[in-house]
Amino acid sequence: MNSFDDAYRRGDGYFGELPERLLVTHLTSLEQRLPVLDIGSGQGRHALYLGGEGFTVDALDPSGVAVDQVSQAAEARDLPVRAILGTFQDLTDAEGVYGTILAFGLIPLLGRPEIDALAAMVPSALAPRGIVFITAFGTWDPAFTRHASEWREVDANSYLGPNGEIRTYLEAGELTRFFPGFEVIHSWEGLGPAHRHGDGPLERHGLAEAVLRRQ
């Protein structure tokens, strides 16, 4: 079972209900003629937002609960959003298909080999001049020290937890280096806003975020 299934069953908005400010800010830069791929779409806060703005969206997530919730929400609102069960590694025929790819909050949950696979997939799935939105946790994240001391390190700044979960942290400047040759539209590193996941404790992440355009 996907680790987020139980959290998603407890209600909408586990990761919030509003889209990331980064996406809203750069919305006018997106090519509406081409579909969007939302990797790790969760309960659909980005996919449904873009669907409401007239974009066709493939919302990809390994949680069956999330896929059902997004499908129902899209159908109820008559939005052009297709919810797909799976991961980015299941995409075998997406060569140049998408005008935009979203990967919000995905890198922290991947091991280093999977991050490398994601970085290889994105350029192939993006159409020329396509844009990727991507975020990660940095080594300045408040949780980094705890994970580094309590979890088992399996790769550079990548730690395995007691229940098999992974947390990977990037060094400063590392995020954009995964995409050589991409134009950097936006890059920022720092502490993100305080927030909660569901009814969990207040937390704040050390974030790296980027908006990049394929040449």
C-alpha cells in the first residue's frame, strides 16, 4: 500500500488545497496547447488548478486512493484531467509529449538512482521549449540533522528510515545541475513557509525550487 493512502483517506488537502505559488506565478509562461504531466500529483491540487485554467493534465500518482479522488473531482467539475495510477518510471511512450512537467515535492521521497532516472526522463518527455517545475529539500532543512543521525545513510545525503521510507536532501545549487542545458527561469533556496500536513505538527522545510525550460 502506498504510504500516503491512509492520510489521503482522512480527507482532502493533506498537502494543502491551493497550488504552489511558484506555479501560479509562472502560469502565463506555459504552453496551453500541449498537455501537462503532474508527477506525484497526490490529491490533485496542481492538476485540478491547471484543469480549471484550461490545460489538459495527466495526473500521475502511485496511490490508488489519490487517483480515485482526483478522478472524482475532475469528473464532478468537468475538467480535462486524467488521473493515472503509476510512477514516472512507468512512462515508456512519452517522447516529447508534454509542454509542462510538474515534480513538486517528489525528489525528497526518491533515492539517488531514482532521482537520476527522473532527471533523464524529464528532457525526453518534454517538447522543445517545454518547462519543468521541480522542488527538493536541501541540507539546510531542519529535519536533515535528525535523519542524518537517526536513519541509515544509503547514498549521499540520502537516508533510509525504519519503515523503508527514503529522505534525500540536496546540496546548495545541486537541483539545477540535474538539468544541464536547460534555461533557468527561476531558482531559489531557503526556508519555506510554516505549514501542516493534515492534522500533523507545524513544520517548515528547507527548500530548493526551480523553473527550467528545455532548449
